[in-house]
Amino acid sequence: MFGNNGIHLYFCMKIFRNLYKMAILSSSIAKKVAMALSGLFLVIFLLQHMLVNLTAVIDANTFNEFSHFMGTNTIVQFILQPILMLGFIFHFVMGIILEIQNNKARNIKYNTYKGNRNSSWASRNMILTGLVVLAFLGLHLYDFWFPEINYKFIQSNPEDVTRYYPHLLDKFENPVRVGIYVIAFILLMAHLWHGFSSSFQSLGWNNRYSRALRGFTRFYAVAVPLGFIFIAIYLHLNQ
């Protein structure tokens, strides 16, 4: 009887162990999917943000009109903007969780890899580039979001549609700040180089269009950060 109970216990423990592993795997897959979806959401925002800022190079009045619309529109201010901030926070936190989970699973950290034999520099340093981008986001909020809050809600100044472009020029007058922006966008380029294409892999996108999609994500990863860099340098040189 004891022998049979021991056999039963062994098989029950084995089944439980396999179910536990399956639960961990499912949880990991769910996290990766959530990470991918939040990343794609932020990718769409980046393109929209770059296109709006590009109008500052083309026409100051157009930039002022776009900025005034986004700064006064109720949906943008009280629905889309909080969702965007939550998206950034969620993406960052989920990235940290997955990084810890992956390191525990293989007991080998990214910085133990040698060159590109196992993975690219961008893929091994997603947390590093993500932290730098997050720090840059803090600077960006300090430069533009907090002054906007101060102008409208603390000082309660009257609306001025023409104030946005001069404020933008003022922030890019300092070459040190421009340099910080350029470095941050180069690291954003590295982050997108790996992250954008891997988002589709996490979502299970694997068909005859995968190669073309990968090419598009590479183009986006370079073009959008370069667009931001161009805007910053152009505004600095055209004071």
C-alpha cells in the first residue's frame, strides 16, 4: 500500500510540476504580448509626435495651431494624455519584469554574451536604452509639459495661440540641451531597432510578409529618431 501511495505521490508531483511550468510559460507569453502591444501603441505616438513637431520646421503658425489644439482639446488632455503616460509606465515596468524573468530562466545576463554571436547589442541592452529614454522623457516633460501646466493651471494665464513656437525655440537655444536630445534619440533608435520588430514576433506574426515587415520596422527605427534629431538641430541653428 505504501509503495502504491509513493508511486501515486510521485506522479502527482510530476503532474503538478508540469502544470506549474505551463502556468509560468503562459504568464510569460501574456507578459510578452502585453509588452508588444504597449510598445506598438507608443510607436504610433512617436510617429504622430514627430510629424507635429516637423511642422515647426515648415511653418511656425501651423505648429502653433497644432500645439494649441492638443493643449486645449478635452479628449487629448484628459483621455489620451493619461492613457499615453500609463502606456509609458506599463511598458517600462513590464520590460523590467520580463528582463528579471528571462535572466532567472537562463541564469545568464545579457552582458555575459560575446559580441553578436548570440544577439545584437541593441537586444542585449534594451533595459539600458529604455532607462536612458525614460530619463529623457523626464527632461522632455520638464521642458514642455510642466511649463504648460504652470501657464494654464497655476498662473491661469489667458490663451495665447502664438506662444508655442517661441517656447520651442527657446528650449533648443542651448547646445548642451540639443546634444542631450541627440544622444537620447540615438539610443531610442537602438531601442526601436530591436523592440519594434520583436513586438510582431511576440504577437506571433510569422508569414511571407515577415521579411518586408522587418524591413519596415528597421526603416522606422532609423527614420523617426533622425526626424527628431533633424528638428532639434534645425531649430538650434535657426534661432
